[in-house]
Amino acid sequence: MARVQELQLKMPFSVLVSLLEQLGPEDLLELRELVDEKLLEYEDELMLANPRIMSEIREARAEYEAGEYITFQELMAEPDQANEANV
């Protein structure tokens, strides 16, 4: 049975960038998929840790609760109303 060992390296970010520049398109696409998956895992955590985003979420919730919103149908009708006014 093969034993898998974990290897941890510390390197300057510039070295990582230099190594990435040496990858071919297929390897870059595979790496992009891996990075996208990791970002999705952390997305909620990162948003909840950002005070500006949390403030915007609270503000949006307060506006919604106060009835300060338009429906999707109203939003879609707005360009039609704007076009009718210009005729």
C-alpha cells in the first residue's frame, strides 16, 4: 500500500507566480478549477468576516422589511416605461 506524504513549502508569492507562468494552458485550467472550488468553500466565511459586506446586507434587509423594494416584474417593466416616455 502506497503511503501519501504531505509536503508543506513556504515560498515568496513572487516565486509562486513565476512557477505559474511556466504552466501550460491545460494545467492552468486545472489549477483554476481547484482554486475556484476552494474559493467557493470559503466564500460565505469571507463574506461574513467583511464588515462592509455585512453592513450592506443589514441595510438591504432593513430596506426590504420597510417595503423599499420593487418586484422583478416591476424592474423588467421599467425599460418599457422609459422607452414609452421617449416616444
